[in-house]
Amino acid sequence: MSAEVSSLVNLAGDLAGTYRWTPSSGDSVDPAVADADLAMLRRDGYVILPDLLTADDLIEIREAVVPLLDLHGRNRFEGHTTQRVYSVLNKTRACDRIADHPRVLALLDRLFLPNYLLSMLQVINILPGEQAQMLHTDDGFYPIPRPVPPSVRPPSGRLTISPRTTEPPISLRAATFGEIRHRKRLIEHLW
């Protein structure tokens, strides 16, 4: 028998028929660590989780993903010298640890309702000489009015895992959301 769904409240329950809800491995993460990650995400619009993966994890991922990096971006926005792989979870199991790492799940457990679905992972390899993208949100293709009230869209960001530092020299770095949050005109443009 299927579960009755008559309101949005019902969506927070376990609606699955065959594969029922299971506890998140995010429960194994120290709540103080997960709460600090969430606070950073809300403050800055992103969170960096250093040393999330082991050196062996990174080697395995690189060996699985490099052969998939055979296409470049389709336009200036995607980057003509940037390589992209979409639907990574469908193409290799080597990247599962990125999506199902307990610390990642602990953060997602705090952002989403129970039973959320992780269905997207992509790899982006930005090669030397690529032009910078304009400042943008990654959900710009959703036709929702902007700015979105905080009660509708909680602050969230994307997860980027890099085997080395990604911090460019200060002279080349674009402002982060945390640095520009008081620049009202820009924020209204983005949100």
C-alpha cells in the first residue's frame, strides 16, 4: 500500500516502497563540526572541508575521471578550454565517497528535509588560460523570482573537492558572497 500524500508535510515522511529510509552516516559526525560547517556555509555561501578525502581516494578518483575528461565547454560561459563531465555518479563508482561522505551528509542533513535525494555530481577541470565566468548562482536556470525570501531558499552553496589549494592570489580573486553580502545592488542582481 502506498503512503498518502495530501500536503507538503507528508513529504518529510518515508514514502519509499522498496528502498526505505535509512539513518544518515552524517549522524557519526561530531555535531559541533557539522554545525560549524553549516555556519560557514550560511555566512559565506560556501564551505571548504579540508582533507575530506585521503590521498588514495584522490588517486582512485583521478584514475577514473581523467579518461572521461574528453569534452570542452560548449560556449564562453562553460569555458572553451574547460573540461566537464556531467552525471559522474552514473559513469563511475569511484566518486561515490564525495557524495556519501559522513561530513557531507551531516551538512546536507542540516539543510534538507529527511529522505533528500542526491542525484548530481559533476567534474570541472579548468585549464590554464581560461576566462573567468561572470559572478552567478548555480541555480539560475530555475525560473523563480529573485530575490528569493530566506524562508523559501535557505543559504546553500556547492561542494568543491580539490586535491590542492584553490585560493588564487588576492589580486585575482573575485569577491565571495560573504564579502559582498552588504552590497545590496549586486545581491539583488544575483538573487
